Amino acid sequence: MLTARTLVEAQIYVSLTTAADLDVPAVEPAELQPGVNLTEGEDAWTLASTAGDITIRYASEQAARTVGARFGLGVSELIDAAQWAMVAASYGRRALEADLTFTGPRGENRSTVELNWEFAVEAVTEAIKFLPDGAAEVPAEAVWTAYGAQAIAREPQLVTRAKLYDDLEYYRGTLADYRKRLDRRS
């Protein structure tokens, strides 16, 4: 059985399994519905999905929430490094598109702008977790999916240290700029 660190990681995994290739957008995963697609067990939830049943331990979810690690503590065993880099880029694109059209007061469109920048930061951080100390790129075994391999074939520098840290700096900087802009409007 598949195991996710958090409910959010499980939903992202389900979304990734619907993406046939990099040109086909992933489908939004079904909403979590207790008793319908989310079952409580003794020590974990089970998410029934198109990707198969996914176990999410209560302790793992709680630990992640306690420290503010939306996707979970440690390195993902479900989503590979290249997939995390692509997830970050997707959230970054969504945030940028929404940011370009944002004209409202603080709070309006937060989920489509600020939250997407936050997700981009956190997703690229997940990819960075796969980098060994001092390595120039993630090791080959950190990309185990066909989707991840396809992404690297298209963009060989995708999971290099330089690219991942450049992306992290860009996402963090853009998020900070967006928040400053909101503060000036309020």
C-alpha cells in the first residue's frame, strides 16, 4: 500500500498520477470526504483514490502540522525529486497568472496568489531534500517515475542544485514582494 506523509502530499500524488505527460495538466484530486473516500483506521487514514489506496498516519500528519511542514517531514517516498520540481513550477505559474490579474484588497484571491507562491516554495524545498550534501544534482535514484524521467529529459538541469536554489530564491522573493504590495494597499 502507498504511504503519504500528509493528506496534502497524498492529494498531490493523486493529481500527479492523472498527468499523462508534461503537456497534459493534472486533474484536481477529489475533495477529501470522510466516510466516502477517506476512512479512519486505528492509527491512520486510508484515502481511496484513482491512484490506489494511500495510507496517511495520524502521527505523521500531526507532526507535520506542528512544525508547519505542509507536505510532511523527511524525504518523500511517494513523489520523486523531479515531480516535486514540476509541482513547484506549476504552483509558481498559477501564482504568477493570478498575481498578474490581482487588483483587489488584501485577502481577495489569497488562495490563488499568496497560497500558490507558498506551495511553490514548499514544493521546491521538497525537491531540495533529495540533494546529498555537496552534490551538484539529485542522484538518479531520486527520480523513479516515468513522469520525473520525462521532465528531466526535457529539462536536464531540472534537479540540479543551481536550478533548485534559483527557483527557491525566485519563489521566496516573489512571495515577499507580493506580501509587501498587499501591505501597502491596506
